[in-house]
Amino acid sequence: MRTAQATAAAVTAATTTALAALAAGHVAGGAALKPAVGRPLPTEPRLTLHAVTAGGATGPARSSGAGHVTLTRALASLRPGVYGLAGDGTHAVVGPVVTSAPHTADTVVRRLERVTHGTLEPGDKVWLTPQVLIGNPRTALGLDHADVSVPGELGSLPAWFVPGARDTWIIAVHGLGTTREHPMVVMEQLHRHRFPVLALAYRGDLGAPRPPDGLSHLGETEWRDLDAAIRYAVRYGAERVVLHGWSTGATMALRAATHSALRDRIAGIILDSPVLDWEATVRALAAARHVPGPLLPLAVRAAQGRTGLRPHQFRERADIRELRVPTLLAHGPGDTVAPWGPSRRFARTRPDLVTLHTVPDAPHGAMWNADPKGYEEAMRRFLTPFG
């Protein structure tokens, strides 16, 4: 009888553990493996919009005029730099904190640069996003561009092509929680320096093919779409390409630089907030969804089972010793999604190739946002040798 009871208890415990792993994996998968396009990452808090002052008047902000917004005081609302301010059906651009503006102890005032879509109303729930620009290169920046289709492994991949005089193309790839609108923050600078730019939508994006399993593989399979973009660029006149990736897009750039059949055409790579340790990223996103600490290893295991990723796979395949091209790596200790420890180790391992541009107080994928001038100067120096 006691043996039977012990066996039943063990089976119950094993079943409970399995269910906990399944639940944790589902929660983690919703954050890391099936990120919602246009929605904030779970690490990004929702803030209350307490007041809006636009064009010298207090009230709803509908125009493109500058003013101020008053937000809930939080680490996020105190970040330096320029960000998109998104809500349900709204998008605006906010600049730095305005410490001289009147406010209460539990609020923060930021400069309101413009409202690009919708209406800002007091009481709205909003969040900061690295996507400052929305639309397309023509509507957002006034840049002529072509809507092109890149033949990919799973089907046609939509992309924007902004022409330029140089024969080195920049291929830009967004990451978690953003769309191909995100790379537009650097397009004006690249266009000014006459670089053609190809901004890619890849599997899982709006208008692109759906992954066979419906999941993001954090760049591990998606890099093949970037490989297709390299082939497209070479076919249409690029002598060389520089890959510029954010977040999982940076992971894709690393894969392409070491695995693409056309890697000899890759002249350099720019990595912004690269996801180099997928386990740490899954843990961070699951924790932000309030998965209890003891269940985080189960969340990682469940994500591994759903995607086929293996422990330390990224770190082995993205070994900096395999790189053969100059690399600009922009990252900082404020990234809670992709820890910057691996980035520092990469930079220390190959100082002959890797330049680490450290950006403090910047969230994931937002190194440009926290310091636009510093970021663009680092890019200018890095891209100067490329004709």
C-alpha cells in the first residue's frame, strides 16, 4: 500500500512539474517565440499619460506641433533620448526629459516632438518604443524608394529599397517587438552618405511568409531570409554589403557573416543589442510575464523543445573567432532582454575587428534612441572606409 501511495505521489509530482513546464513554456513562447508585432515587449512597462501640452495649450494633442507630455514616473519614462510613444491607435515622438517643467513627484515631463498618428488624451495607457518613425521611407522621411520583393526560402519577402550612388549596400534587419519601420531611424544618415539601403521584412512579419511552426527562432532560422536579401542585392548591382541588424536581426547578421555562401560579399556588420544568449533572453521575457523564478529553467526547456534550439547554440555558432569582417557592436548594460556581457566578451576577444560602442541607460534595441548623435557618429566612422 505504501509503495503504491509513494508511486502515486511521484507520478502526481512529475505530472505537476510537466504541467508547470508546459505553462511556463507557453508564457515564455508568447513573449519570445511569438512576439506580437507592434506591441511592446513584456519588459516595457505601460505608462499613464497624465497631461499633454501642445502648441502652448493643454489638452488633446492632434497636430504635429511640439509641446510636452507628462507621464508616470518610472525608469522607462526617465530614459535619455528620443522615442516613439505608442498607444492603442496612437503614435507620437517624445524627446528628452524636461526637468524645468512643473510636475509632481510621481510624474515626468518629456518634450513632445510631434504626434504622427491618432490623438493623445490624458488617461491614455502608452509605452515607449524604439520605433520613432512609422509609414515608409517616402511618407516618414521624404525619401524616394521602391517596394521590392526578395525571393526567399519560404516565399516572397517584402522590402524597401532606397537607392544610392555607392556600390556597397546596407541591408537593415529589425528585431523583437519591431517592424521594418524601425531601421528608418538611420536611413536619413545612410542616404546622406549615398548608401543604397534595403530594409527587409522576413518570415513572420506582416506580408512575409509564416514560419512553418508559427514561431520565432530568434534568428537561428530567420537568417536564411537575410541570406536571400544578400543574393538579391548582389543580383541587382551590389559589389559589397554591410549588414545592420537590431536584436534578433543582429543575430541573423552574425549567422549570415559566418554561414552565407556569399559571405565574401559581406564587407562589415553593425550589431545593435544582439541576442547572443537565447536562454537568457527567454528567461528575461518569461520573468517579465511574471513566470516565477523557479519555473524559468522549465520555460527555457519548453522553448527549446518547441523550436529545436540547443543550449549554448548561439554562443557556439556566433563565435567571434569565425568573423572575418569589421564589426560595430552597439550595446549597453541597460538592456534587460539581451544581456550585454556576451557583447563585451566578443569585443575583448577580437579587438582587431570589433568596436564596442557602449550606450548606457538604453533598453533593448534602442541604442540609437538613447544617444542619436553618438550612435550616428560611431556609424559614420565605421562606414567611412566603405565605398
